[in-house]
Amino acid sequence: MMNLDDVIPIQDFSNETLLGLAQRLEESETFEHLILREMELDEIWRRVDTVMTREQNSGVDVVGLERVRKLVFEAHDLAADGNPREAANRLRQAMTLQEV
């Protein structure tokens, strides 16, 4: 059972991480829980942005990463607006764009 009162440390933006956060979003119902999910989404966004910047500086095409970053940003805004299930859907969309 997940404890929704804790912030989960975000190590990456892998499909596993995105899926775990999507599940936590779907279970979050209180304002406090959504604030914590927003913090987790912020960290995912920062990690995507960091990799995207590094890849851009190396001349790598970052279209997929840009789309992931956009979906994570949308998920954050949806959580902030009290729509955690739609935010979870955005994270699931981001999962389909990742390259392994």
C-alpha cells in the first residue's frame, strides 16, 4: 500500500517512475496529496529538462523529450487544478514517447 502523505524521491523519468506517479495521482484526493504530487512532477520535469538541454547541446534531436516535458508540465497543471486522473493520463501518454 502506498503512503500518499510522503513525497517519493524521483531518480529518473523512466516508464516505471511515470507509471508509479500516475498511480499515486489516481489515488490522491486531498489538496495536500495533490501538492505532494506536484512536487514529484516538478522533479520529473527538471530531470527531463536537464537531459533535453544536454542532448540539444550535443546536437541530438530532442522532439520526443520536448513532448515528454510538455506532457509532464500539463500533468502538473492538471494536478494543481484538482484533476489528478487526467494528470495521470498525461503521464501515461508520456510513457509511450520514451526510447529505451
